[in-house]
Amino acid sequence: MSAKHLHAQADEHPRPALDRRQEFFFTDNQTHSEGVDWAMQQEGDDTIRAEVIRHRAVRTKVIRRARQVAEMREQLADEQFALLQSTRRLACTNAYRRLRRHITHDLTPATSTFNARHIGRIQAAVNSPWNWTDEKLSDECLWCKREGHKVENCTLIRICKLCHARGHLEENCFQPHSHCVSFQVCRIPLLHKHQSRHSCPSVIILERT
């Protein structure tokens, strides 16, 4: 029987779970690891030896995956920042209101290739105050398994773009003005529910249209 099929056999008496120090005892490439290898020879239990080999191999995989995740988290943060910058540029150009007015007032079967029913659905979605996430985007998160958001909006892997803290989305941020500055437009949407929780240092007066 090959080692990969062997598993350490449970002792006849119940034993407590290992604490972190005890688990580290089995880690490979440490000062004490050769002593553990010698002790396994003395014990003469092939199932323990096989389990230690497996434990070390899986730990190596976990470390490699964790480093990959850390690198990808850094890349994700960079790309989210690029998305934020693009979103701010769209805000500065008043793109939302400029494009929405065409859909609301000018979109007809005569001015487009859409039929009246299709146009009605588009306009209803655009004009709805509740349309902050399309139904096509509402799904079960691949990470936390909760419904109502995609994995890219999961609070467990995101950094808030307003206060740069973890664990919440921008709309739930309690310190939204953390990175606002006096000489730039306020970074916070006007309808943010915690907009007036703290004063904004920005001195730029906005035109509300």
C-alpha cells in the first residue's frame, strides 16, 4: 500500500485538538524538523509518517495558494482604484445626467432600433430610484455564498474606496469623508446615508442639477 493511502489511526482514547504550537511541530524545513523525522523512525508507525508527509505537503500548497491570493488581492485593489478613478471622471463630466436625459426624453422607436416595449423597459429601469443593481447582476457570491451581490462586491475581499477600511461597502461607510480634501470636490455621493455624519473639508460649492 502506498503512503498516499495511509492515514494516521486514532488513539483508543479521545485526544484534544492540537493548538498552534503543537501543529507547528509537524512543519517541514524548521530547526526541529529533523528531530521529528528521527522520532518517527523511533515510533515505527507508518500511518503517522504518512500523515506527517501529507500534512507537510498540504501546508506547502496552502502557503503557495495564500501568497497567490495575497498577490491577487493587491491586483484587485489596484484595479478597483482604477475603476474608482474612472467613476470620478464620469462624475466630473456630468456623464450620468447627460446620457440619461437622452434615454428619458429622446429614446423612441423612430430614433433607435428598439421597439416600444423594449424602450419602456429601458426607461423604467433608468428612471427607477431602486435600480442600483441590475437583476442580471444579482447572484450568489462565489466567496461568502450570500445572495444579492457578485463576488467583486463582496465585503470580505474588498477595501472601502472611501475610508480604505475592510469589511464594508461604500454605501455603508461610517466615515465617508476620511479622504476628502479642501481643494477637491467632495468624494461622497449626495444621497449617501452617512453624508452628514461628519463634516467634509471640501470648500468647493457644487451645482445641484
